[in-house]
Amino acid sequence: MSYTLAFTEHGGWVAVEIAGVISSAEALSQKFDAIVGSLLSMDSKRVLVDNRELDVILDAYAVSQTAGRLVDNGVPALGIRYAVLCHERIAATCRLIETSFRNSSLRFRIFFDHATAVEWLTS
């Protein structure tokens, strides 16, 4: 993996800070596997994923593959709510991921402001 994950519990939700590079569907899938596994072990269904220190270099096909894999593994049925912070430099890729994941029934939303993301996550 060419990225790191750091988890912090906040009463009722979990923050995940991610730094590094994701450049394949496999790496994106592994990231979500790690997040989902940790959330389940922490008994949480709400996560703030901070991707502001992450570079995401993916095309639409890689994003679609990952969304399909998450659906095949039953992730949408878990009811996890994802608030994802992105840096403006990867905004187009983040919006592509958001569209694909929401079309796959994931509760997934992109934000560029921390306070707005937390407000949506905790509402």
C-alpha cells in the first residue's frame, strides 16, 4: 500500500485520516476494506474520511470496479454513512467516486469543509 490510515473515535463516529497515493482499483478497495473492518470492530456506522492529504489517480473504470466490488461484498447493506473530505486538487476524481458510490446505494458524500462534513455525518 502507498498510503496510511489513522483512526480516531469520536462519540458516535470515527475519523480516518489518510495520506499517500491511491492509483488502482485494488488499492481503493483495500482502503475501503480496512475502513469497513475497523468500523465494524468499533461498532460504528458513521465515518469521516479525511482524504485531504491523499492523491487519488483513478479513471472511471477503476472507480466502477471498486463500487461493484463493494456491492458484491454487501457493504451498502451495512448502512455505513461516509462523509469524505477532499482537497480541491482531486475534486473531479472525488466527485466521480461520489457519483459511482451513491449510484451503488452507498451513503457517501463529498465535502471540502470539515465542519459541514461533521454536521452532515452527525445529523
